Amino acid sequence: MLVLLPLLVPLATALLCALAWTTPRLQRAISAGGAMLLLFCSLALLWQVMTQGVITLTAGNWPLPFGIAFTADHLGTALVLIAALMLSITLLWQESAADPAPVSPALHPLLHGLVAGSAAAFLTADLFNLYVWFEVSLICALGLLVQGGSLRQLDAALKYFVLNLVGTLLLLAAVALLHAATGQLNFTALGEVVSRLDHSIKLPLLGLLMLAFLIKAAAFPFFAWLPVSYHTLPAPVLALFSALLTKIGICALLRTIAGVFFPAPELLFTLLGWIALLSMVTGVLGAAYHWDMRRILAFHTISQIGYILLAIALSSRAGNAAAIFFALHHSMVKAGLFLVAGLIYCQAGHYDLRRIGGLYAAKPGLAVLFLMLALSLVGIPPLSGFWGKYLIISESFNQGEYLWAGVALFVGFLTLYSMAKIWLEAFWKPHPDRDWRPPTEARTAPAYAGLCMLVLVTLWVGLVPERLLLFVSDAAATLQGGVP
Amino acid sequence: MIWAVALALGTVIAAGTYLLLSRDLLRCLIGLVLFGNGINLLLFTSGRLTSSLPPIIDAGDTVLAATANPLPQALVLTAIVISFALMCFSLVLALQIIQLAGSDDVARLRASEPPSPDGIKPALEEPS
């Protein structure tokens, strides 16, 4: 039962919030209560998975492989915990004046719906069920994108919608073809039957599946939906999006291609490696071009997705562990950076770096928080990003992929460049408007509290990485894929 | 029979893809709907085209006779409901965009990506 709570709690909360449509105060109270309960449930689930191992629940007591199964393994539970944490921070942030989402009766139901869809996609062990949860999170994300109602936001929502829907339809096609070829939908059962299939059938089927997940994960060259839509969102919703949406694709990729379908055709992993390299490079170059902080960070997301895909492409157990570590690290650090951008917007009045400045003198505390997250993203020890990159690059060297490791290191320098750009422009240089003073009465305490939580987590992971390193190696072992 | 269905499926998906590449926003969405319905049909046929008998176990029997495969039918029903809901949403979205932008040309729809003034530097963001 505990396995299903991370999706039942947000679904019930979304429903109750929708029923309390007319009373915003009641809605906020229900929403906060639901988020707390979700956080508690996901902590309990994580504790149980860490002490007792993987838990599987099959709906209606049907025997496997007929029943629809939910499996709480290390990867899924950790991502669910991050989703719950990010939801709490988002709701906390809503109480501040730092670019909160516009108040609307649909906001809270959609936020909880998005978390429910993502959490279920992290936990499901059934391919068709995965498609359904993809669609649930897609429709909730669309609802959040159109909240403002301006042409800019609607245009972003349209592009997000078309590109993501093509992705989910390709997933549905892959589900149909896999079901036609094997008669199974359960991940474990599929894995067994697919390994006996002929190579000439296996390659196109798994290739189509991988393509669908790569669109969801915003990899090169399918990433267009991400930089076109992220910058139209208010800061707290943006942080939640960046922590969840691309991770759905990554989690599904780890579960299937790198997990139960192992050994998938070698060609797929080679292809994935090159896609990863191109994602890393195009993402970081796009970030170098832009001046809007949200666009810079959105392009960095593509580059960081490249790192995760590179680790998956190494197709070893250590590579999968590195990918999981990096995905967990990236969810929190990138969300934190988007939140810093929201605070910078609140203090300096703009997201465009050319219109702001002088924040180091005015807000040294914010500068320190930004610096920690930015250096973690670049991969400077002793922050969490260092361990993520270290795992990926050392595993590339171990496998003799010197080119891949070299590109990963080079992209790290370019990441440093755009983080330095934000630092120099927003914090170091004087504000272009001489009469500018940071607003004194803006309510930012809840925003700082949420941000500090994320910074503390990245510091903790960076300084004491042993626990998480052990955890991700357990997680990679339970995926059943990768050369040990 | 299976070849006729395969040909029809391919035609629907090809027509959908063709319309999806159109510059007209509504055509583009109709293409998306066709594409989705083609894939729904693919899902439906994944259980093979066998009998048209309903999958009901007669009184006294314990196993199914030669009937249609019920699982793909259940799956495709879910997929149809989802694609119908998304189609409704997308049509409302498209109408709102056409009204606000005054154009249904997808290539001119660049509200979320303002063109750069000199082709090199990104446009300076307007204060929102």
C-alpha cells in the first residue's frame, strides 16, 4: 500500500483542492497539508526500500505478468522524494514575493496533479501505465504553462504540447509494437521475452522506445520544447518543472533500455553516446549565447541531460550509478538555480542580465547561495556536482572512451563560463540604473528558506557523499542492467 | 486482411505527418490528431486481427474460446479517451492563439522567441 501512496496522496489532494475551488484559503491549507503528507509518505517509502529492498505491488492481486505492477526501487523512490521536496518548496515559495505564480484556483490542483503523474511514472513497472502517467503529467504541465494567458505563454504551451505529444505518441507506438511482438507489458516479463527476440526486430523496437524517451528527456536534437517554454513560467513552477519533467524521460530510459532490456543492441548505446555529446555541447553553447537567466539555465539543463545520457551510454553498472547520482544532483541544483534567478528578479527587477547588477553589494547572502549552487553545477569540489562528474568521467576513462571524457571536461569549462557570466553581470557589475535600490519591503523570507534547504542538501551530498554513493550503486544493481 | 489494415494504418500516419508539417496551425493540429489515431489503430491491431466474437467465457466453461483479444481493446479505449481530451485542449489553445496573434501561420508565431535585432545578439528582454 505504501508504494501507491506517493501517487494517491497528490491525486486526492488535487481533487480536494479542485473541490475547494471557490475558497482560496481552504485550498492553500489543503495543498500544504497534502504536500507535507506526501513528503512524509515518500520518506517512509524510502526508508522501507533502504531497509527491506525493492517493494512490488500488483493491482487487484493478479499474478504477474498479468496485473499492473508498481515497483518502488531505489531510483524511483529517490526521485519521488525529490518531487515531494520540490513540491513543498514550490508551495513555500508561493508565500513570498519573489516571482510567485499568479494566484488562480487551478494552480494547486495542477501542481499536485503534475507531481502525481511524475511520481507514478517513476514508480510504475508497466509500459502502458507509463504512457498513461506521461499523459497525466503532460496535461498538468500544459495547464500550468497557460496559467498567465498571454500570447507568449500560449505560444510556449503550443510548442511544448506538439513536441511532447509526438514523443508520447511515439511511445504509444513502441508500446503497441512491443506488445504485438511479445504479448507482454510488464517490464520484467518484457525484458525476458525481448532478450529472446531476433536482433532485427529488437533494434527498431527498442530504438523507437529510446527515441520517445529522448524526446521526453530533451536530448539533442529533440530539445526544442524545453528552452521555448521554460522561460515563460514563474520561478517556483519553473523549479518544479526542471526537477521533474526531464527526469521522467531519464528514469524511463534507465528502467528500460539500460535496465530490463539489457543487453540492448550495442548500436543504441553508441548512438546514445553521440547524442549525449551533442546535447552537452549544444546546450552549453546555447547557454553561452543567451542573456536571460532562465534561458541560460534552460539550455544548461540540456547540457546536463547530456551528461546523464553519457553515463547511461557507458552501459555498465557503474555508469548507471553515475547517471542516477547525476540525475538526483541535477534535479536539486538546477531547481535551486532557477529559484535564485527568481530571487534576483525580485531584487533587481529583471531576468535579463544586461538590465541588472550590483547584487553582490546589496545582497551578499544571495550571492553566496548562488555561488554554491553554480559551483556545484560546474563540478567544483566539495560540492555535489563534483562527485557526479567525477563518477561519469572516471567511468569513461575506465572504458577507454577518452573522447567522451574529454568533451565532458571541456563542457565543464564552458559551464563555468556562463555561470561566471551570471556572476559578473548580476552580482559584480554596478546596476545600470544608478537610482536602483533593492526593494526593502518585499517578502522574501519563505523564498530564502526554500532555497537554503536545497543548498544544504547539495552541501551535505558534497561533503558526505558515501551514503549517496552506496545508495546509487544499490539503485544501479536493482535496475538489473549494465555490465557489473 | 492484415495487409489491408497495415496499408490503411500507414496511410493515416503518413497523412497525419504531412499535415503536421503544415504552416497552418489548425491543419497542424488535425495532423497531430490523425497521427494519434493512426497509432491508436496500431495499438488496436497489436492483439492481432482474429475473431470478432466478444471475449466472454460461457457458463460452464473455464477457458476462453477463440474470441477477440480483450487487452488491446482496453488499452486503446484508454488511449482514445486521452487523445480526445488532448485534442479538445489543443483546439481551444489554438483558437486563443489565433485570436491573440491575429494569424494562423505557424512560421510567424514567434511570441515566445522574439527575433534578434541584429542577428547576432539576443533581443533585450522587455520588462514584464
